Amino acid sequence: MGRRMMLDDNFQKASQKWPTLAVFPWPAKALVTAIILTMAVALCGALGQIIVHDIIPTFFAGQSSDLSGDTAMTMQPTAQAKDQAAAKRGDLFSEGPVKPEAAPKPSFYQTEQFVWTLKWTHIHLFGINMIFIFLGAITLFLNINVKARTWLIILPFIGVLMDIASMWLKGYISPAFFWLHIPGGGLFGIVFAIVSVRAFWEMFGGRKNTAAH
């Protein structure tokens, strides 16, 4: 018990010496600002890509006006037209690339489904996780309690894993796992907003306080 109290006391003393964003020199504040703004632009671009490439084609593909050309052909679409319409659908409910029906069945790890999902997964894991590695470094210097900082660092990575898991689950179990994208993406989006607003407030609008709670 006495050793536990000693460790807690040492931890509190170390925390009091931990610098916060408010006392960062201006070059460091400029770096933090540039990182946050750059990541914000990247996330906005990703959101735009999701809306244009995924949400609109997925939910509104059937409402697009394809009325040009022969009316009879439009009213009775051919199998080729159906395949083209399916190919234009977004990735939200997609189970991966379209597989030819007559092709011989390859090994599991050689299927287009597996290769496509694996490629999508590792690209997004590297790209998105790098954002939250930088964001986590900024979170370390927020003037908030240790528990809050810890959760703000961990939660985005949980959201990323949920988002990635949804791709595998909807491809191999059920398309209904598409909805897992929403809590996953929402989690790291909300944390990014909280950390960004708090960081700007501490650097440019808050009181200078060197001690973290």
C-alpha cells in the first residue's frame, strides 16, 4: 500500500512538470496548427469521396436519369445494362469486385474478394492510423486529466478497427455489417473534432497553465 502511494505521488509530480500546448513556443504551435489543418482537409476530402463515390451511387443509383437513347431499351434493361448499373454502385454495400460466374473457383487467398479486401485494408490502416498517431502526439500535451487523454488517444484506433472490420464482415458474413462504418467513422471523426477544438483553444484562447490535471 505504501509503495502504491509512493508511485502515485511520483506520478503526480511528473505530471506537474509535463508541458501543455498553452506554453508551447510559437514554432511548435505553428507545427500543431499545420498538422491539424492538413488532417482536417484530408478528412474532408475523404468525406467528400465517400459521399460522391459511395453514398450517392449506393442509395441513388436507381434514380439517375438514363433516359437518353431508345425508350424501349430503357424500359427493359438488358443483362449488360444491369451489370453496368451494379458496377456503378458505391462501396458501402459492396462485397468486393464483381466475380465472373463461369470462372473456376480459386483458392481462398487467391480470390478477387480476398485480394481486393486485403489491399483496401492495409492501405487504409496505414493511411488513417498515421493521422491518429500525429493526433495522439498532440493529445499528449492537452491540459486535461490523464484518463481523458488516454481515451482520446485510444478511441480513434478503435474506430479505425471497426471501420476496417466492417469491410471483412460485410464481404464474408452479411452486407448488413455496412452499418458498422457509421460508429467506426463517427468515433474517430468526433475525437478529431474534440482534440482539434481543444488544442486551438489552449494554444490561442485559453489560460496558460503548465500543469496537466
